[in-house]
Amino acid sequence: MDNIILEMRGITKTFPGVKALDNVSFKVREGEIHALVGENGAGKSTLMKVLSGVYPAGTYEGEIHYDGEVRRFSTISNSEDIGIIIIHQELALVPLLSIAENIFLGNEIAKNGVIDWPATFARTQGLLEKVGLRDSPATRITDIGVGKQQLVEIAKALSKKVRLLILDEPTASLNETDSDALLTLLMEFRKQGMTSIIISHKLNEIRKVADQITILRDGGTVETLDCHGGDISEDRIIKGMVGRDMEDRYPPRDPKIGEVLLEVKNWNVFHQNHRDRQFLHDININVRAGEVVGIAGLMGAGRTETAMSVFGRSWGHKITGDVLMRGAAVDVSTIPKAIDAGLAYVTEDRKHLGLVLNSNILQNTTLANLAAVSSNGILDDHKEAEVASGYRTKLRIRSHSIYQEAVNLSGGNQQKVVLSKWLFTNPEVLILDEPTRGIDVGAKFEIYTIINQLASEGKGILMISSEMPELLGTCDRIYVMNEGRIVAELSREEASQESIMRAIMRSGEKH
Ligand SMILES: Nc1ncnc2c1ncn2[C@@H]1O[C@H](COP(=O)(O)OP(=O)(O)OP(=O)(O)O)[C@@H](O)[C@H]1O
Ligand SMILES: [Mg+2]
């Protein structure tokens, strides 16, 4: 297994004002799963875009050796032609098209100039079987979850005769079951001789599948660890990523809990699209001053829908129930009213709801609270810049300046901008939906520290997370949701992975 399929030598890639990659070298053995890790903005996605021809030869320095030859790709299809296929960090499927149409988009199977549907469907069926999907090729992308969408992306890669598969954070938005399925599939491909490169911030997954791990830091290669020479601990990987030991993953918490701030009472919500179906049933939750409250649950349990329906009715229909702040009923029927009532919601879906991609960091940061950076109704550039710079430093947003467009930020840094924006609305209760998705370990610690600090200032935090260790490490109290209902409420002492799972299982049996 020592045949080197890929060697990238001395890769340097510069964007205006940033050196994203600085003399990076990277070697991959044929048939292995090679993990690429590093903090947000370390240059992982950029390196893979160089490799796949997204950034063509001539726009970077250095050499790509693949299969014994120097390669200079001018387009993505050049790299695809020799079997290098990349699945990007942000999925690129067309929601309203079917699985089959998506797989063969731009690569249609045609007979006499017309698309041969029977052949397209038959081939799609075969590809779906390979990735373990049983949905019909005619199913539209919007009708399947993110986990399945990732598998469709892989099926699409397989339709192109892949030899080297690159996956950029494929499991970032997947739950544990879907992640496991995807990793098992990768291991299956390895048995068949396929090579893959996987980028991930989930170090437990990396340890499970990787043969080698390459660590990037600040645009440079730090080291490559061989997993067959002995077990490599998460702490060891983290040390390489952040350049020092990290003693704890969670900052210490010393909660001082006060009066009830937010109360959601008898909250019933019908499904946004299937209008006769009740989705949320009689939700009752509260958050007190100084308290960090979690909502645990499996994908589809209704956690995001709860948050969104409360925050300006941005999801759902036929909503009934009450929202109280400090014991008084408040009107949260639109987003501006919800903000006025003292709520803020940091969405899990940063691309669609959280960020204006073609605006810069400064504009995104102040967007939800322009009044605070205006004097007499006129925007004060100086104030705006001061605020944005403050958050950029506090959250360690890696960018050349606050004037960098959001679209050019690395995935994790985009998430930090979304967080800045809502922090700046200075809410009484901050609802965080998967706040650390795609965020590196060092920055996660920063975010938990900020959460603690907000709580110590007397704010209430409601946090939705699919990562149980994160909930257990940060929350004072945890609600468990399943199938649109609150099925348990656990104190910090009662909460554990087991007690949460038990609550979910038990409620599943009842319905
Ligand atoms: N098109 C671009 N224009 C300007 N700067 C860019 C562009 N793309 C990336 N960068 C910058 O290059 C650096 C590396 O970004 P990259 O996306 O490769 O990071 P990453 O390691 O994938 O991080 P993450 O874990 O957050 O996804 C960052 O500082 C980023 O802001
Ligand atoms: Mg990236």
C-alpha cells in the first residue's frame, strides 16, 4: 500500500491580502483514507480546490503529481477525467430536480440528442444501490434529508469513475447514524481499492477511518501522522492543529441562575408544507437568567422548528400558544418583533438564513442592529467598523480585514460572523442552533466561553445541538425532544448520553 497516488509539492496560493497556502506539501498513498485536518481558515478547502482544478494551474505555485505524472488542470473536468472527484463543503445539488437528474446533470445519457430516461433511471438505481439508498431515482432532492443528499453526492461521484474521492466535511450536518453510514461506505470503498481524502472537524470520526492524518496550520503543513504506527489520540491531533496542548474542551461553569426570562407555553404548530399535519405538540419550555439550557434530540425531532416558530413565526402554520418574557406575554409574530422582545436566533443554516454572502464582515455583523451604529438615523461607519473589529478579534475570525466578503471566508469563519451578528443585537435570550457546526476545537472553546460570559451577565441561552458531549459539557439543564414533543427535562446531574437516549427510546415506544 505504499504506492503514492498523489503528491502536492510546494503549493502556495494567494488571494488578495491573504496567503491561504504557503509552500504546502501533501502525499497520499493509493487505496488509503487520508484525513486532512486543521483550524478554520487553515487552508484545507483551498488545497482541495487547487487539487481538483477549481483554481486552475497558473493561479497557484507548486506542482501536482498524480499517478506518476505532473498535472496541470485548467478546469474541474480535467481532474474529473482522470478520476479525481470532489464533493464540496456546501452541497451543490439542485433541490427541485430529481435524484437521477442531479446525478447526470451536465453529463446526460442521451440517444439521438434526447435524454434517455429509462437508461438514466436504471443507471441511477444501480448507483443508489452502491451507496445503500433505497429511494426512487425520481425523488426530488428537497424531499430527502441532508444525510441522504450526501449519499446522492457520492453516487454522483461514482457515476464518474472515481479513483480519488475528496470529501470536504461530509458529516458536518449529519447525525451520528447518517455519519456512521457514510464512514462505513468509505471503508467499503477502501476495500475495493479506492483512495479518499476526507476533511473533518469531528476527530473521533477521523480516528475511526483514517490511515494517515495530515495537519495544516495557518496555510502550512505541520505534519503527517501515520495511524498504523500506534493509536493517535484526539489530544495529539488537537495539539498539532492549535500548536499547543488543550487541557479542557469546555470552560468551567459556575452558574448563577435567576428569574425566568423566556417561557414558551402550550406551543402547538402545524407543518409548514403539510398543512393538516400537527408537527409540534404542546411544547412547554423556559429559560432563566444566567442559565444555559439545551435541547437534545434526533434529527427531525422538531428542535429547529420549535426555535424558528417562536422566533418571528419563521416556520410553521396555525401556531397557537404563548410566549412570555419575564412573565409578561410578548408579541413575537414577526422577526423584528421577536428581536424587540429580546430574542435572537442563530440559525443552523448559515447560507440561507444567516449571512448575506456578497456583503462583507462589517455589514453582516451590524445588519440586525443598525440602530446601534447610527446617529440621527445615519449609519456611522466608524462605529460600525469598531463593532465589527471587536467581534472579529473576540471570535478569532480569520480574514484579511472586516471588509472581506462573507462568501470568501472559510466555512467555520462564516459561522462566526453569523454569531457576531446576533450577539450584537444584545438579546436577553439567545437561541443557538448547532452553533459549533463546522467549527474547529479551539474556536469551539471560544464560543463556549462567550456563552458562559453571556450567561454570567444574566442572559439566558437556549442551545440546540446534535453533539451530546457539547450539551453535556455546557448546559445547566437539558430538554429532550422527540417526534415534536418534549419527552424529558434533565438537570445537569441527571443528564448523560444514556439518560438522553433512554428518554428518546422510551417516548418512541409510546407513539
Ligand atoms: N476566494 C477567496 N478569496 C479570498 N480569500 C479566500 C478565498 N477563499 C479562501 N480564502 C481565505 O483563505 C483561507 C483558507 O480558507 P479555507 O476555506 O481553505 O479554510 P478551511 O481550512 O477549509 O477552513 P474551514 O474549516 O473553516 O472550512 C482563509 O483565510 C479564507 O478566508
Ligand atoms: Mg473548508
